[in-house]
Amino acid sequence: MSTSLLAQPKTRYKPQAKGRKILIIDDDISVAESLACLLERMGFQPSWTTHGETGVAFAESEHPDLIILDLCLPDIDGLAVCQRLADGPHTCDIPIIVVSGWDREEIVRLVRTAGAMYFLRKPYDPRALVVLIEYALRQKDMWDEPAEHS
């Protein structure tokens, strides 16, 4: 009888929330605060701002694991923020989830063109956002993992 160890069965990958930094850029303070509370209860380290310029500066210096971005901001258009983050050498690898109440027919195309991979229309179910966050982090982790060599 062999005493060699069997390979552990593969389990469904779920990204770890603990310590993952999420930046929320939303002009509505109550939305930003409540979302930050939800994410903190889940083990994330949320930060938030109501201004696009502040969000871009924070993302460049702190490099969060994920950004949740509203398009209606008081200082700069959210699509411009998205484009700057997607084009920035220090921020281009950060997944961006755009949440917006804009009711424009071409909004998803505009968001994708600006560099975001994910879009969620307001009002949204917080559980749907959590699923999207987990999916985006899982995709990011797969890209960040070093290639396994045989």
C-alpha cells in the first residue's frame, strides 16, 4: 500500500476579502458611507471620496485592489476618471466597477470604452455588487498569479 499523499481536491475559488483595499468614488456621501460599512463588515478595507480628482490621486498612491466608481461627480466626469485610471501606468491593472443611474442607451458601451470592465445600474441590489466584486477580484487574482511551471 502506497503512503504517498493524494492531491487535495480543488475547491471553488473565492477571493479573500480580508485586507483587500477597495476605493469608492461616489458623489452621494450616504451611498459611499453605507457601501463602505457593508464592505468593512465583509472584511474589506474600504476608502471613499466624493471627488474624482481625489479618487485618482488616491488610486495612484495607494493602489487599491478594486475601484467602485459613480459617473456623476462634482468636479470631473466619471468617464474621464475611468479613462485616466485605465490609462495610468500605476492604475491600469485595477478593476473598475462603474455604478450609475444614467439612463443613456449607450452607457455600457461608453463605460467599456473608458476602460471599465463592469457596469451596474443604480439602484442596485447590494448582493449583486458583492458578487461582481468577488468576480472582479477573482479575475484580477488569476492575472496576478505567477505562471505555474511543470
